[in-house]
Amino acid sequence: YLSLPLRGVRVTPANIFCTDQYLKVSIPPFLFEAILYAPIDDTNSTAKIGNGIIFFTLYKKEVAMWDSLTLANANKEKLQYLRENAVRKAHEKAKEETEAKKVTKQEHKKYALEATVKLEEAERKRIEDLKEKERQKVTKELELWKKQQRDAEKQKRVQKEAELRQEVEQLKEKKKEKMNKTRISNDETSKTRLKPTKGDGSYSMFSENLKEEQLPGPRPAATIKINFTSRVFPTALRESRIAEEEEWLRKQAEARRTVSADLSELEDLKEEEKNPDWLKDKGNKMFAMGNYLAAVNAYNLAVRLNNKLPLLYLNRAACHLKLRNLHKAIEDSSKALELLTPPVPDNENARVKAYVRRGTAFCQLELYTEGLQDYEAALKIDPKNKTIEKDAEKIRHLIQGTTQ
């Protein structure tokens, strides 16, 4: 324990300097300096200012009795060396603490970014789950509607078959009645007109005529109506194509619902403003003029009208890069790559742009590993592009520097 009188002057912690073997209190014009007898633990040691004194509590590194407070029998050069060594150690310690704070800050920043990405991923998953539930609901409604149609057609078919059987029964009854009437009239005619005569050969000709007159008349003509099962498609029904036809009908129903939902919002637009290609050209002009928000609005409306054009997502990703909407740029670039399938020579340029823009967004988020993967994918498509190769090399250097 060390007590140092202040003599009525004001002291702050900035006036005190302490290392493992050097203690200094500088209060101009006064100075207290002590090169300690043995090393102390300067991290746990404390100094309290108050009541006209500074009270030091110093913890020895080794448990032992000191002969004196300061180092005895030290020459001037040694004392100077100890002072400089103490200052150098203090600077090194301060530098280490600064580096540690910097590393901690980077870790906190990275953790915050990862937490943000996780939240966005959870939100995206929630939206996808809602879409999946809605899709299942629509599918069930479509299946129920198909079942009702089949039941109605089956009921109609059964009813028509019953009517047809009834008509057939009526025709049979009429035919029997007609045959009975013909037979009765023939019998009466034969009784009145034909009488057997005596003698051989007098009955043969009349018996033959009688046989011919007893034959039934020709069958009356009738018409049978046949109705085929109604179908949406003009082709014949095949078992191998049932799943494909149902998928097409489901997509058409979804498209009709989307169009009907947006009709109220699109009523005020001009005819050319309802054309996705015209909106894409307008967005390109706004981008060239530097009006990135207007370009994003044009691309948004074009995507609502047709969400299957990869260039709309690709151009909107470029706008988001300019506006520093990095996560949206990554999402649009990924959607463009999803639509640019299968990979063919005609869409090579678009795929290269999508990889480069997504890689740029990853690098600006300091996700250099993911960014390098996208740049390498772009180089596989266009290996002669020197600009992409230089950027990829810079990212490799950044990754190496971060690792070291």
C-alpha cells in the first residue's frame, strides 16, 4: 500500500502512469516517480484519489518482502532504460487493446450481418410457406371442382342411359303391338279368303301365299343420340397426359386470378404502359440517366405483368447495386439465374452479368468467399474477360488478408 499526498492540487486519472515496474504521478509543477523494487500486477492494481491523497494498492507478482519501495543501487543509464522500457510496454499494451477492440467490433458487425441474413431468410421462408399453403388450397379447390364436374357428368350420363333404355323399351312395345296387330289381321284374312278344296294339288299355291303374308314387316327406323364427355383440350384423353393437363389447368387458374387481382390497379394505365417490353426500355432509359428509383419502379411494374423475363430481374439488380440495396440485388440476380435455364450460348452474356452483380453485392457485404465463387462461375462462362479476372484476383487478396 502506498499513500501519496496531493498538497491541495487537482488530480485526474490521466495524471497517473503505471506499468509492472514503473510508477509516475505527473501534476505540474510536481512529479512523483518510482522504479519499483520488483514487478507488480499492473492490471489488478488500483489507485484511489480523495481526501488530499492518492492511495495505491499494488499487488506483487511474487510473494516476498521488499527491502525498499524503489530499486536501489541503479545507475542513471539503467534507470533511463527502465523508463523507456515501461513506456514501450505501455504503448504495446495500448496497441494490443486497440487491435482487440477492432477485432471485437468486426466480430460484432459480422454477427449483426449474420443475424440480419437469418431474419431475412426466416421472413422469406415464412412467405414461401404462405405461398405453399395458398397453392395447396387452390389445388384442393381445383380438385373439388373437377370432382363436382365428374359427378355431374356421371349423373347426366346415367340419366341419358336411363332415358335411352326407356326409349328402347317403348320401341320394343310398339313393335310388339304392331306385330300382334299384323298377325291378327293375317289370321282373319286367311280364315275368310282361304278355304281348303278337295282334290290333290288344290292347296299348294294358296298355302305358299299364306306363309309369305304371315312374315313380319320390316323393322321401323329410329335415331339414337350419343353424347361424348366434355373436355377442355381438343385432343383425346390419355392416361399418360392427365398429370400434365391438370398442371396446365392449375397454372391457367393461377394466372387468371393474378390478372383479375391486378385489373383494378391497371385500369388507369395506358396501353403501352401495360407492355412489359415497353416498361423494360423505359427502365433502361431511366438507369442511363441516373434516375435509379424511377428505373426500379418501371421494372417492378413490368415484373408484375410478366414475372418470367430474366432481363427484368437482371436490370433491377443493377439498380439495387447503385442504390446500395445489396440484399435485394442478390435476390434479383439469383432469380435471373433461376430463369436463365437451361444454360445455352444465347444467354451466356446475361448469366455472366448475373454472377458478377451478385458477386459484387456479396463483396460489398464483406462476404468475400461467396463473392469469389460467383466471379469464378462468371469466368467459367467467359474465361477471356480480363476485367472479371482482375476483380477475382483482388477478392482473393482480400480473403488472404482477412485470413492472416
